[in-house]
Amino acid sequence: MIPTLHDLQFYADPRANQTRYGTLARTFESNFGTSPQFFARSPGRVNLMGDHIDYNFFSVLPMAIDVDVVVAVSTVSDSNEITITNTNPEFKKSTIVLPSDGSVVTINHELFSWANYFMCGLIVAHKYILDSHPELVSGGKKPLKGLNMTFDGRVPTGGGLSSSAAICVASTLAILRANRLTEIPKKDLTKITVVTEHYIGVNTGGMDQCASIYGEISKALLIQFKPELNATPFKFPQLHEDNELVFLITNSLQVSNKHETAPFHYNLRVVEMAIASDYLAAKLGLPPLPKDSNIKTGSLRGLLDAYFESKSQPKWNGKDIAIGIERLTAMLELLERNDIFTSDQKEGFTTEEAANGLGVTLDQFHQTYLSSFPVKYTKLKLYQRSKHVFQEASKVLQCLDLLQSYNGNPDKFLDDFGNIMNKSQVSLDVLHNSSNKELNEICAIAVANGSYGSRVTGAGWGGSIVHLTTAKKVGALKAALKTNYYDKHFPGLTEQELAEAIVVSQPALGSSIVEL
Ligand code: NG1
Ligand code: MG
């Protein structure tokens, strides 16, 4: 269930900021002339291990972070309107009129505004109420309750920390609670919010919302996609009385515009991995893979499952560490066989070579792999991309193993976990090619100045780096990054901009309702 925290018991968590809620309540009062009745909140997230494997259905290991979106809410009797305001003056007040026949609102795509993210949350919450608790809206004949709302977002936008998931989930949760739904299973909230951003045309997967919802203090989350989307929390060890483990997340301030770069970056990786899955299945003499990828082709997880099924092995649950590592290692060994990839093929495939390898015509190849969205390449790096995915999926399990088998040696834990992060960074750089000179530079500065492990997190080609460190080392680490990276590449940065670029966090509490 989504936790409800009473009387701001939330402050029992020493990291929560009491004055923030007080300030937000006062802003709400000055906006609306009444006090809020409750707060709904949902945090950002950072992925600790497992990048570019979620769309191959291998599990990932993110955590919710301390920065979140909080919304103060009160119901307005006899009103058909929801008025939303924001503590950030850039985001202007907006009023949404709820159709009086009880139907679900629609989004005007012409007007791009922050309110659209709220609307996404509103739509999925309304549909959920109609499906599961129609009595709350007289079977769909009555509109939802009129509301006043003030949002306060602390998740930096555009840095890969999922501010969009945080605002969508906080909005959904606020609407549900305002309409008298207080017992909300995390599973249901995840299921309905996973599609929120699809309403504004962004085809996101499920990691972001799931991590924001399931976050727990001091815990990383294993997010699985098969057999269904769910999250299992795993506790980080308590290191020392006076020295805690801390994650530092630094925004490289290199903007990777996903829309412009997708044809040769993100979307090309989706396509390369899809081709690699079907190519490897053909080479291994397996029957055609289930068409479960984003572009309706095989996936690398589907390949692994099919391979072991062909050996009459029981299905892997995606979670059992020993079996997983053993199977992923076997897949990595297969990639090295000369009859799978010749040394020329390891360099990459032209379109013709890939079509030949798959035993399909050029037309069929275009139709199957290149027609979903435009991609640009000279060579398809099937060997490198599959190697990255199998290695990275194995690293998620290795991290999980460290979390579960901690035996009271903090230095060893930090070294081991950090090492896996550093190796993942090499894989992202060398095999996946989503790092670059500046991102590598940030990692090198950090590792030389108190980071145990540093890696690009999220899509890459810019965006953020996550570093593992401790409370005692974090000050020096921040100072070194400021001097050696930010001052050098972005000399004009204001203090506020720098503060937004460097986020310090421990694994934080996920979505919750705070009752007053
Ligand atoms: P970021 O860059 O954090 O939004 C993107 C994808 C994830 C995942 C990572 C790479 C979106 C919204 N998210 O994350 O699903 O594939 O890249 O691991 O596109
Ligand atoms: Mg997002």
C-alpha cells in the first residue's frame, strides 16, 4: 500500500525538510485563502546499475532519491474546476474544467505546458476510479472533485532524474486521495502511472514510475519487467555509525536532445539489439523468438530464455542470482565463438551483411527492423551491443549479491560495489558508445577524488553521472568536481545552477500521502 504519514510523522525521517512543507502550506494559503488538507509526494530516481537493458527486459537497479515533487491539495465543494499553481513562477497557474457529464478530460497537444504532466496524472487516476471504484463518481455520471493545488518540485529537470515521472505520479496520487481513495496498492499505482506520459506522446518504459513509487529509505530497488513489472527493495548496509554511504549525482550539463539524436543514439541501440537478438537466434539454430521488443522483434532476454529452453532447462525467474549469472556468462561465451561472429563481423555489419546473416531479403530487413523509426548508421555493432547487455545484466545481479551477502566489511563493500560501477562505465563507453570524452572526464575526476565508482546513468550521450561515496568524502568530491569540471567547462555557472547540477542523495522514500 502507498504509505500515509500522519501529523507529518514524515519528519521522523531526519532527511525530510520540515520547513519545506510549512512554506508550501503558506504559499498554498496565499494562493487560495484556505489551508491544504493533505500533501501527495513522489520522488525522482537514479539508476545505479543496468543501463540500456530495460528494453531487453533484464532487471535494473535504481533507487528513489531525496528530491521529490510535493503537491498541497484541498477540495473545493460544488466546483467543477481544478486549479493548479506552482511555487516556481515559471510555471503559470492553470485551471482545468472537469466535464460536467463525468467524462475524462483530454489534453490539448497544441499548448505545451507543465499542466500537461498534471493532466496525464489526472486522466489515469480518473480512469482507475471509473474502473475500480465507480461508486465514487456515481458510476461515471458525476465529475471528480474540484480542487486547489500547489506543486513544489525539487527534482532538477532535464538531468535524467525523472522529474516527469515524479510530477505525474504525485498528480495521480493526489487525485485518488482527494476523491476518497486512500488505500492504494503500489502495484495498482504503478500499473496506471506507467502509461501517464504516453498521453503526451512519450513512449516511456516502466522503470521511472516504478522506482518513484516503490522507493524505500536505505534501499535499492530491483525492478523486473518479466513476468510482470514489479520492484523488490534491497537494503544497503549500514557502514559505520558516523559515516554513511551516499550517492552523488552530477549533471554533466551536456544536453542530449533525445528527439534529435535518437536516430543515431537511443533508437539505434534499440534497433541494433533487436537485430542482434534475431541474428543470434538464427546462428544458434533456435526457433524464431517471441516478438516482444519495442519494435516487435526478438529481445536479448527472449534469446536467453529460448536458448536455455532449447537445452530443456527450467525458466529463469529473472531474480535468482546464481542461475542468472551462470546463464549470462554462457551467453557471453557464445558471443566469442567464431561461428557466431567472425573477427570481421565483430567490427560491425553493413545492412547487406546483417540481412544475409539473418537469411532475409533487404526488403524484409528494412520492413522488420528499420521501419519503426528512422535510424542512421554505417555499421551495426551487433557484437558490442549484445556483449554490453549481457555484461550489464550480470552486473545488476552482482550488485544484488553484494547487497545480500554483506558481511560487515564496509571498505570491501564500497570497493566491490564501486568496481562494478566503474566496469559498467567502461562497458557503456567502449561497447555501448553512450559515454564520451567529457563524461569520462567527470568519472576520472571523481574516482581520483573520493568516488568508489562512477558511471553514466540513464540514456547517456550527456545527462548525469552517479558516484558512490561516503558522507565523509562527499565534500571533497564535490569541490574537486567543481574546480576540475564545472569551473573549466562552465565558468559562468551561478551558485543556484551549480546546486542543481550536483545532487547528494541516499535511497529515499517513494510516493506517499502526508495527512495534516
Ligand atoms: P533516461 O535517460 O534516464 O530518461 C532512458 C530510458 C530508460 C532506459 C535508459 C537507459 C526514457 C524515458 N527512459 O532513461 O527506459 O532505457 O534510458 O538505461 O526514455
Ligand atoms: Mg522522463
